[in-house]
Amino acid sequence: MGKTVQVLKPYGISAQQYNVLRILKGRTPDSTALSDIQERMLDRMSNATRLVEKLRQKQYVTRVECPGNRRKVDIHITITGLSLLADIYDKIDESENEMMKKLSETQIESLNEILDQLR
């Protein structure tokens, strides 16, 4: 994830925060409970509550407490968060394309075969 961290640095978000945003984008337009985010995170040792709060402060997500159950919180990605992800996706694509330029056609074919086997 080294290249991803380099791409994320100028945006001021961590790899874990990026992961939360991607989870929320995948659930759009539905809201997501904090427990669902925690289950889907790549790094399950991360503090999802803290990550969501940092993203909320940056206006990338919203948190809405359910009136009937204060322990249940619905989390949505904002338009600002979606726009940020679009920018990041573009930068990650550029970074991956640069890495692929270093491989020969034979190496790319071998890599594809290995990835197919893993799937």
C-alpha cells in the first residue's frame, strides 16, 4: 500500500480513512452503520469511530444518530467525500499506469495469469 499512501498524503487522509470512504461509497445512497464499516475494513484493528469522526470534521461524511436508539448511528459519504474519492482514483490510476510502464509485455501477461489463479 506504499504507493497509495504517497497518493493520499497531499489529500491529508490516511489509508484507513480512504478505506472508510470507499466502503461508504460502495453503500451509497444507503447509510451505513459503524459496525458495518468496522466489519468491512481492511485493517480491523483501526478505530472506526475515530476515523469516521476525523472524516466528519473534514466534511467528507455525515453522522446521524437514530432518534429511537442513540447507540445506532447512520453514516453517509458527502458530495465532498465523493469528489475527493474521484480525484484520488484518478491519481491512483496514474500511479498504477506509471508502475505498469516498468514491466515488459511478457511480465504483464505473467502477472495477469498469477492474478487469475488467485481469483
